[in-house]
Amino acid sequence: MSRTARQASSTGYYHIIMRGDNRNWIFQKRQYKLDFMEMLEEQENESTIEMAAWCIMDNHVHLVLKAELDQLSLAMKKINVKFAMRYNLNEKMIGHVFQDRFKSQAIETDQYLLQVIRYVHNNPIKARITEKLGAYKWSSYSQYINKDAVGKSQQFKFVLDFFAIVLMSLNHYIW
């Protein structure tokens, strides 16, 4: 059976989901989360992707990325292979680390972009890992709250500016 072609996003934004093979906990160790983030940042530094939001759970990861579809596929392949090699070496395992290929959903509107970012950041609450968003260390939520950290990312700035516009328009209707 052939694979379904990925849908290209007209906005360049994608919601990416990668799950551990057989739903295994692949990010159970702090170092694996750090390794994965380092690999994401490497791809961002190479200008293949831009991160808008992320959340690393123990058995899966959610990402909101901006990229050209071919660059996104290349970046995710590099991350997947590099992470799997490192993980398998450390855990003395062989074979797949991630279940299937990464899932990607095209994000076509600004409103949907904000909805997906909220969904990604709320994942630890939905999973009952924490009761407060700011208490979960492994998501970009704290980077949005900590204004000093936001300055380094064009995507964080864009999303914050867009949230501000939405809030201002809501304020307009309230008054």
C-alpha cells in the first residue's frame, strides 16, 4: 500500500506529531528531551524550519513548525534518524524508535494556528501531568510568557503579535 502524499500548507505552518513506536516512552529521560530539542534547534539554525510551538511528552512530541514542505520533510528525517541512532545506542536497542513516519497537518488560517498552539501547550494538562501550564518544563509555553526568551524567535514574535491583535479586537467588541 502506498503512502499518502503530505498536504502542502499555503501558510507554511504545520502541526507535527511524532509518537514512540508502540506508544513506548521514548522521552522518559531528561537527556532524551534535551537531545531532541538540540536537534530541533540545529534544524532551525540551518534555516530549514522555524519553531512556533513545541511540547515534548514522554511518548510523543507535538511541534508547530513553519517551513517549505520539502525542507520540513528533510529536517524531520534528519531529526528522526539522528535521534533514533542516539537513542538506540544508549538503550542498547535496534530498530524503529518512532511509530510510522511523522504526522503533519497543514495549518491554513491564523485562527487555526492559534488553536493548534493552544492545543500543543495544553497537552500536559490534558494528560494530567500538571495543573499549571507554566509548571511543565518541556514546552514552549514558558518562552511565550518569558518575554526575554521570545526575542530570539521570529515565529514566537509573530504569534505573540497576532495574539495581541486578536485580544485588541475582542476588547473592541467588549467596549
